[in-house]
Amino acid sequence: MTFPRRLRLQQVQERASVSPLELFFDLVFVFALTRVTDLMADDPSGTNLLRGVLVMAVVWWCWVGYSWLWNLVRADEGVARVVMFAAMGAVFIVALTIPEAFDDLPGGLSGPVVFALGYFVVRLLHLLMFFVISREDPQLRSQVLRFVPSMAVGTVCLLIASQLTGPAQTAMWFLALAGDYLGTMIGGAGWRLRSVSHFAERHGLIVIIALGESITSIGIGVAALPISWAIIVATLLGLAVSALMWWTYFDVTSLAVEHAFESATGTRVIRIAQHCYTFAHMPMVAGIVLMSLGLKKVLSYVADGNHHRLTDPLYGWPLVALLGGAALFLLALVYFKAYPTGSITYPRVVTAAVLVALIPVLWHTPALATLAALTAVLAAMIGYETWRFADPRDRIRHRADEG
């Protein structure tokens, strides 16, 4: 297929940076994350948390496919720009229908069907662009063809799920995600990456965006209320948790992984991209979203203005989401670093175990004290790592500065 000059695709350069249009695309993803948090917060039951994670996995797959696509051709040039805007529209529709992804609301169109069709459009645009890009690359074309069945299985299962309820519906969602994720995992490593730095930066920015959504969850809940000492303490603790999460990712870990990524050759490059970024970043983002739910509930307690609410404990699924989400983020980070470097960060494994163990211990603890405990545990981990690994930390960061 030959495009007129103004619509021609342009290859991404080896040291390319993320384009403004890609960041614009991410704004839709931010909206989708807020909708996932709202879905779980409306009724923080085990069923709703599971549904939130399933929706998060689908939304992530909408985003991550384009991180591979725009690593080959520039998103802001030629026909790619048109495709990007079309994909944004489809993702936005998917985000709008998240509250109806499982249960259709009265009136209007069928929410589950619109969700599934929106997902299909996102994937179809992605696939068509890959067909265009691979027209002169037989190996990539073969890889894309192997990818088609997983997309078909995912979409068909979501459409079937839209006609079901209860456990059968949930089972079809799992099959949809299994088709997508397992199909990608076993589908081969014949993909292409033109810029390792662009790919790593793209995923680092999405972590920042997810952390930004957690901060938004804190602020929106209390923005219209009279300021109080309880609100000040809770918001600062919530911000500290988000900052500590940022530290765990960006201080050393992301740099160490990117160095290994840049040193890799052949199919090892694609495997690192798949395991460390496509797969490992999904539980990271999901962990942040779950943590956001817990933060939102803590702020709803302290912003109530009722003295008795300040002593009420954060318990049940919101507590599991707060501490379990942080633990999930840390374990995903451990795998993120271990796969390319072979180095397991044991303090983070221990910290994740401590956070999970604290769930029953803090079941009857006031919500604000629970948030303080989470902050203290994360701060202790960061402090220990900074002291214990001072020399390797300095070498990794110094190398990044020189680069």
C-alpha cells in the first residue's frame, strides 16, 4: 500500500523520545484508570475488585499494543496520526462503558456489547497498522499473522461475556484475557523494536500517569471540604506513599533494567520488552489502581468531619486493596528487574510479605494509622536499600548521568 507523501509513515529513530501525541493518547488512559477506580469504589466487594482487575487488564492491552506500534513508526506523522486519533476515540468509548462492562444499566445501548466492540476497534486499528508496516518485512508479517488468532479469541469471548451473567460471564472474561496474554507469550519473538530508549521511556511515563491518578483520587475526595488537620495529615501521607512508589521504580530499578535492555541483542531484546514491560508493568499499574482505591477510602473517613469516623478502622477489601496493591506493585518490580539482570531485590520481597501479613493485624486499626503504617514500611524499605546498596546505586545512577 502506497500513501500520498503527506500521509506516509516515518520510522522511529534509535534514540527517539516519546512524542506529544503519545502523551495526548495517554490522557484517555488516565480517564480509563479513574473509571476503573470508581468501579471498584462504588461497591468495594471481592467481586467488584476482581471485575476492576479484569477491566484493568483489558484497558492495559488496549494501551500496550500501541507502545509496540509507535516504536516502529512515528505516531505524529502521516496516516499514523489519523489512526492514533481513531484509536483514542475507541479507547475513550471503552472507558465510558467501564461501569457497564459487566452489568448493563437501564436504557440506552448495551454497555457490555459497546465495551467489547470498542475493544475490537482498538485492536483492529492496531492490527491493520502492523499489516501496513510489515508489508516489506516477511518475518514481521508472519509474526503479525500469528497474533491474529489471539485478538480474535479475546474479542469473541468478550462479546459472548456481554450476553452472560454471574460466574459464566467472569469465566469468559478470563478466557478473553488468556487468549490475548497467552497468545502473545507463546506467539514468538519475531516482533521489531527500533528504539529501546523510547520503549522504556513510554512505560516509565505510564507509571507516572498511574501514580498521578492515585494523587488525583486523594485530592478529588476532599477538594470541596473545609480543610482540617486530619485532611492535611492524610493527604500528605497519601502523597508520601505515591512518592515512595515513584522512588522504588525510578531511583535505580528502571535504570538498571534499561541498561540491560540496551545491552541485549537478537530475540533477547524482544523477550525483555515482553516480560519486563508488556507483562510486568500490568500488575504494577493494577497495584497502583488498587492502592488508589484504599487511599480514596481512607480520605473518605478523615474528610467526614465526624470524630468517630477518625477512629473507625479501614477493613475488608479496601484494606486488602491498599496494602495488597502496594505489595503487588513491589513484587512486579522485583520480577521487572530480575528477568533482565538476574538480580532479585530481596528487601522488596520481604516488604511485600510484611504488607500482606499486616492486613489481619491492622484490621481493627484506625484508617489514618493504617495509612501511616504503610508509609512507614515503604520508607523503611527505601532507607535500607539506599544505605545497603549505596555503591551499586551510585554506579547505576552515575552511568545514567554520563549517558
